[in-house]
Amino acid sequence: MKLNLEKVEKNIFENLNDYINNGETFQGADGIVFHYDRKITAKLFTGSPEEMKEKSTIQYGLSKICFENEISVPEPYSLIENRDIDLDEGQIALPTKILLMERIKDGKEVPNLQNYEFMPQRRRRGNLSKKHLGFAREQYYEQLKKIHDLGIVVEDSSLFWNTLYSPKRKKLYFIDQARWYFGDNNQLDLFNGRIEKKYRLF
Ligand SMILES: Nc1ncnc2c1ncn2[C@@H]1O[C@H](COP(=O)(O)OP(=O)(O)OP(=O)(O)O)[C@@H](O)[C@H]1O
Ligand SMILES: [Mg+2]
């Protein structure tokens, strides 16, 4: 997709307070997620500067590798930091890393079938039909195999966690790569070989 990323990046840093405090956000273990617009989702990494750098770099790099290998992840657009941006005088620039990616607009969390029947209707978040649940499950195993074949270890993404299903596209997305890693250290060369120099690991 053609995007004017430069404009988006400037806009995000200039209005970050608004996005975080006045919009809809999802607070997770590694960051704060908000939707920039209909097409772009932003994940602002939190934690110590080292943690933030590591998690954001890993998610950006691994999602890029996955996307290039036709694994179903939101397309990663860029990893930005506020020191790259010329802020107006007086604006505070704490180090911040933000990943911009494709927004899975109609993405639904797949409900955990083990307790699905016992959930009150309003808590069946995804409310997906049996047919869609079947598609989601099939894709989950297919995609996971492809990810493993790249040498990537995934411990935190199940059908009910860190994935979103789009009924419109009939597609399951793995949305969170921050805690994935290569099982074999040699694979780091692959990672570093595919990513811009400033984002390389080691
Ligand atoms: N590309 C995306 N499109 C639409 N929604 C998204 C996207 N990425 C993240 N989200 C929303 O933000 C939530 C948190 O995202 P994510 O899992 O990446 O953050 P996290 O900090 O790792 O959170 P957690 O600790 O819950 O795993 C998701 O459950 C989802 O609702
Ligand atoms: Mg997550």
C-alpha cells in the first residue's frame, strides 16, 4: 500500500498525548496499541529503554521476515523513534519506539472454545460462526508450521491469544511478534541480513 509515512510519523509524535489519552487504546504487557486511522495501527513500546529497543526491534524484524515469507501478519510499515523527528521547541522527547503496521480493521479475537459455551453472550467477544472458527483453526496450524520452518520459536500465540481473525478476509493474523525468537543462533544472520542496518540485532 502507498503511504505517506513521513507525514504519519510527524503527526503521531506531535499529537502523541492525544492518541494515547483521548483515543481508544489497548494496554498490553509490552506496549500501548492505538489505531492511527482506518488503515494504520501503532504500537508504542513501553518498559526500560533496553527492553523497549529489544522488543520493538524484534517485533519489527520478525514481522518483516514473516511478511516477506507470506506468513499472515499485519504488514509492518516502519519502526519510528521520536529522536528522528523535529519536534517544536518545548516538547519533551522521551525515548519512544513506535511500530506502524497494517490495521486489521475487522479483526476479532477468537473466543476460547473450552469455556465458550459457559460465557455470557456479551463476553463472546468474537462471536464468530462455527464456519469461521473452523477456518481460523485450520489457518492457525498451517501458519504456525510455516513460522517454525523459518526457525522461529513461538510460545505466546494461540488461536485465542495474540491472533486476530478477519471474517471479511477469512484470514487469521498473528499480530504480536515481540516475544518470538530464533531457535538457532545461526538464524540471526538471516535476521540481520534482511533488515536495515540500524535495526540489526547485535
Ligand atoms: N495490527 C493490528 N490491527 C488491529 N488491532 C491490533 C493490531 N495490533 C494489535 N491490535 C490490538 O491491540 C491489542 C494488543 O496488541 P499486542 O498483543 O501487540 O500488544 P501487547 O502489549 O503484546 O499485549 P498483550 O500483553 O495483551 O499480548 C490486541 O489484542 C489487538 O486488539
Ligand atoms: Mg500481545
